[in-house]
Amino acid sequence: MQPLTAQDVFRATMRDEIAPALRELGFKGSGQVYLLPSETHWAMLSFQKSASSDAAGVRFAVNFDVTTKQEWDHRRRAFGAPARPSPSWLSRGSIADQPWPGGGWMQHWWHLRINEAVRPLVDDVLSRIEHEALPAMRASMAKPSG
């Protein structure tokens, strides 16, 4: 039997810990992409793994974006975007650590390591989604379009 890798732990953590908690918060989805259901908006939360991830560790960030379905239809016609957004087309926001000196925020990256407890990392990810990303997404969805 092959030894467990950080990639294996990441997949299991997403499936068994993160996804069920996101569903409790109202998201639908699986794997690394989740949507908040809406008649008027595409509201996407996605997990981005770093290319530097390996068997010993997975670095990842949480990205999110909200756009009206009307804006998305315009983007589809103008730029050939897919009928339904994907993380490569949406992801203007991310959970951030600190402001950059010139403005904006530095993206937060978590590091899941094969030899470290996963529970504190899961708790931090879910807390920051619930208290930072989700309120920002809901606020964006509540703004009048135009």
C-alpha cells in the first residue's frame, strides 16, 4: 500500500470536512468549486492549489467572486466565456492577510503538511470563509446592479 500524501489528505479533507461545512453555510458544489445559489448572481467560492504543492505539503488559497447573471451573459457574448463561470473566469477576491503598501491586499495561503494536524487548519479555513468571504459575497449580491 502506498503511503498517504498531502494531496491525499487535501482531497479527503475537502470531501469529508470542508464540503459538508460549506453546504451547511448554503453553498452547493464539490471538489474545489462551490456556488451560493441565486436567481440573479453567480457567486463562486473556489480553492486554488499552488503548483509548488507536493507529496509532503499542499499550499492553497480560497478565492471568491460575485457577478450578476446579466453581467456574465454580457461577458459570454463579448469574450466567449462559458455558459457557467469557472474559477479561471471568476475569482477577483480572495481571503487576504494584510494590506499591500501600495493598496490592495495580500492573498492568504494555507499550507497543509503531511506531518501536522489538519483540524486547526480546517477550523481556520472555515472560520475565515464564514466571517470574511461569505459576508463579502452576500454584500456584493445585495448591491443594486447598474
